[in-house]
Amino acid sequence: MELVKPDIGLIFWMVVTFSIILLLLKKFAWKPILNMIKERETSIDNALKSAEQARKDMQSLKSSNEKILAEARNERESMLKEARDTKEAIINEAKAKAKSEAERMIAQAREAINSEKMAAISELKTQVATLSIDIAEKILKEQLSSDEKQKIVTGSLVQEVTLN
Amino acid sequence: MPHLSSLLNRKTRTLLVFIGVFVFSVFKAFAYEPEELLNTDTLSTKKAEEKKGFNAGHLITEHISDAHEWHLFGEGEHAVSVPLPIIIYDEAKGWSVFLSNKLEHGKTYNGYKLEENKIVAAEEIGVGEEDVVEDASTNSINNIWDFSITKNVLALLFSAFLMLWLFTSVAKAYKQRGSQQAPKGLQSFMEPLIMFVRDDVAKNSIGEKKYEKYMPYLLTVFFFIFINNLLGLVPIIPGGANLTGNIAVCMVLAVFTLVVVLISANGHYWRHIFAMPGVPIPVLLILTPIELIGVVLRPFVLMIRLFANITAGHIIALAFFSLIFIFGEMSAGAGLGVAVVSVLFTVFMGFLELLVAFLQAYVFTLLSAIYIGAAIEEGHHQHDEHHAHDTKLSEAQIDII
């Protein structure tokens, strides 16, 4: 049958034409197209990779930020604590100082009072002594003003001595 | 190890096989009628010539075979066609070039005439004895080499220029837009197809390492078949030539694949053909011829598959249209009634043909890639057998198509 008999002319033209388009397309179409597709693929690949890298960097940055923040917070906390401590210490010290001062003053006052009291007491004693002497003098003078009275006194005195 | 992707591929492949089986059964069911018409036509040519009616077989054969002119419309004496250049080399007379309209309607020019689309030497009138004339004519029939720009050659040249224009402009778009911009327009239409050939055909069948070398050939074959299949579906000039359904074209394509396979074949491939490892010598005596036949048979089947599929598609479309006129000759009403059905069926067949146009381009390219892959495979055995099995399997699946 005619249909399945290959025609020599068509074979010839087909070989020529197909070889030419194969070579021309290879040089001017497939090479540049495939290269560009490959280039694009690698660039997309790289972009994806760098995006991933950036994401990781971001994450590490974030975590380091958090770390710094936490550190800062700790620092603040510790500073506050220190300040509080210092305040407390200062207050305590002041209190202690005030207390000791007050005690010292009180002691001083007490001493002063004591010495004043002593002085007053000794003066009183002297006064009382003088008064007593005066009184005794007066009594004696009175008792011994007459002979009779002198006898009674001496008699009682003598009696007392013998009894002992 | 079957990866998920290859499993998926196998699934899509089986789907394609089913579609193919369906298409084929449709072809078989309907191919019966035109074939019969064709047979009656060739058997009783004279009868057909005498009969002044519509001849479907004649119409179909005319459309699917090559011609020295591009028939546009009209019949017989009123036919209007584009004349094409005839280039012939006669071993006796040398080269001669002229337009085909000098031979139309059985005219004789320069001692040549057209006989059933073949250029033959015209019997010269008044040259004595019959024996001598017969001798001379049989001699010159054998000695005429026809390199004419026929309908198919013109379609071939047209598609070649179309491809060059298409893909150089796509390449230009790539150069202009660079690798950093997304594809656009024609470029974005072609890119998925190119990627499909690269990733699903070449990379899978040839392997990640060596596929690049064969990409230009596979892409050219794929787009050549695909574009010409599509052009074959266009009914008006410059489409409509049954180029990929021509045995010569299919043969050249298959031979190209064979040549690529033979050139790239490595020692491992030849060893498996001539001395299959682990096979005793008596068996080799049987096996080696089978393997050798297989080497040639594979491209042969490639040729037949493409030829038969595309030609069958054309025959069916034309047969449906012929039905309109066959019934129309009986009565106008029957013709109109059949026309509705025929057009619907032809539209349906048109869509199937669109699928087949892609499918056959894909199958031809895929099988070429598989044969190349088998030819350059390195031999580490465990893996090797696995791969061979896989190849055989997919080959068997495709053979159904």
C-alpha cells in the first residue's frame, strides 16, 4: 500500500530539515533557555536558603535580645536590691547612731543629775550638821543652864554607864 | 526503592494507559468503515473513476497521503490547488525543476506525467515497437529520484520555520528578562512544557547526571511531533498535511533515536546484548539474536506507533465528514441528520486528537529517553535489574497506547 511505503524525497528533506532545526535550536534556543531556567532555579534555591538563614539569624538575634533584656532586668533588679539594702543600712546606721547619741546624752544627763544630787546631798548634810550642831549647842546650853539640870544629866549618864 | 513521586508518576502513567486504551478502542470501532472503503477503492479503481458520485475512500486517501500539489477545494477538472515545485533527478536526463501545475489533470510535461501521485516517464508516442517502449518506461520508472517539494515537505519546512521562530523568540525572552524575572507570554506557555520534558522525561529516564547532553534532541523531537500533530489538526493551509502520520517522517525520527542510542551506548549495553552476564552460552545463541532484533525493533515500534495513531485520527475525522455526504447522496434530509451527529462526533474526536497529539509526542520522547537511558546505564547490578524492570514495565504500559 502507498501509505506505508516511505518516500525517498520526503526522507531526504526530513533528514536535512530535522538536522538543521536540531542544530539551530540547540545553539540558539535550547542552550540559552535551559541555562536560564537552571540559573533561575539556582537563584531561587539560593534565595530560599538565604531566607532560611535570615530567619535563623533573626531567631538567634531575637533570643540574644531576650537574653540581653533578661540580663538588663536582672541587673536592674540587683541594682534596686542594692539600693534598698543601702538605704536600709543607712537608715539603720542613722538609727543606731541616733540611739547611741541619745543614750550618751541621757547618760550624761543622768551623771550630771547624779553629781548635782550628790552636791545637793552633801550640802544638805553640811547644812544638817551645822543645824544639828546649832541645835545641840542650844539644847546643851539650855540643859546645862542650871546646876540642877546638870546634875540630872550627869546622874542619868552615870546610871546608864553602870548598868552597862 | 520506589519514591513517592515515581509512584505518582506510575499512577498518572496508568491513567494515560487507560485513556490510550479508550482512544484505541474508539479508533478500532470506527476505523473499520473507511478501511473497507479504502480497500474497495484500490481494488476497483476503474469502477470508482466511472462512478460520478462521492467517493469517501478516495477523499480520505487523498487527504492523508502526500501530494505534489496543495489541494484547496473543488473536484476533478475544477479543482483549485496551490502548485508546488517538482524537483526530480532522472538518471538518464539529469535534474529537472518545474511547477506541478504543468502536470495537473494528467498533462505531460518534459516527458513526465503524474500517475497516482507518482512522477513517471510519459510513454513517448510514435516510438516503434511496444517492447522497447515498455523497457524504456520501466527503466526510467526505476531511475527517477523524486526530491520534489511536496505538500508534506512544504508543511515540514513551514513547521521548521515556525519552530525556529517560536523558540528563538522564547530564548530571546529569556535573555531579555534574565533569570531573575518570572516568564511571561509565550515564554510562560513553553516553560512548563520544557520543564516537563526535562524533569518528567529526561531526568527520570536518563538520570540526573547525564540527561543534559540529550536535552536538545529530546526537546526538538517533542516539540517537532507536538507542533506537527497540532498543525495536522488544522484543516486549512499551512496546516492539514498529515506530516507526523507519514511513514517516512516517522521513520526518520525513529532512526534519529536509534542513532542517538547507538552512539551513546556504552560497553555495559553492548555486553548485555552480545553476552548477557550469567547466561550459559547455548542460551546466548538464542538470546543474542533476540536482543539484536530488539535494538532495531524498538525504533521500528516507535515509528509504527506514531504513524498509526496520527493517521488513524485523520482517517476518523474524515470518515465522519464523509458520512454526511454519503447519506446526503441518498437524501438531503438524511445528510443533514447525519451531519449533526457527525459534527458532534468530530468535535469529540477533535478533543481526543488534541490529547493524542500531546500524548504521542510525550510517548515518543519518553521512549527515546528510556532507550537512551538504558544505553548509557552503568552496571552495578542490584540497582540495574530494578531499573530494567521498571523500564520494561513502563514500556509495556506504553505499548498499549
